[in-house]
Amino acid sequence: MQNKITKVLQHMAHTHEQMAKILDAERHVAVRMSQIVHDLPDADPDFGDTSGLIESSGQVNKSIIAYLNALADLEEAMAEGVGRVIKELNGAEEE
């Protein structure tokens, strides 16, 4: 039984590692987009029209929100997996 739990934990760790790599890549994109927005001039920018500016800032916001949602999903998945393992360990200790 302990061997099965160890294998499940190893698979969970690998899955979480892969999810963390994806999130890190998304973080880099969000950070870079934020840097680009930060570098835009504050006074008298010449963007032609405001619709392009609004669309670009909306895309940055969506990227940041997607990154934060992905972090929340990762945290939830990790908590769920660890909860299952703890329940299994508690059940194994009682036997």
C-alpha cells in the first residue's frame, strides 16, 4: 500500500512540476507585456486613436488575469491531490 501511495505522490509531483513550468512561461509573458505598457509615455502619447490603446491594455489585463487564474487552479489541484494522499495515509495508519 505504501508503494502505491509513493507512486501516486511521484506522479503528482511530476504533474505539478510541469504545471509550474507552464505557469512560469505565462508569468514571463505577463511580466514582459507589463514592462511594455510601463514604458509607454504618460504625457501626450501619439497612438493615432484610443481604440488601439484600449485594446492593447485589455490584452495585457487578460494575460495577467489568465496567469492569476492558472495559479489559483494549480493551488487547487495541489491541495486536492495532497488531501487525497493524506486521507489515504490516515486510512492506511488505521489498518
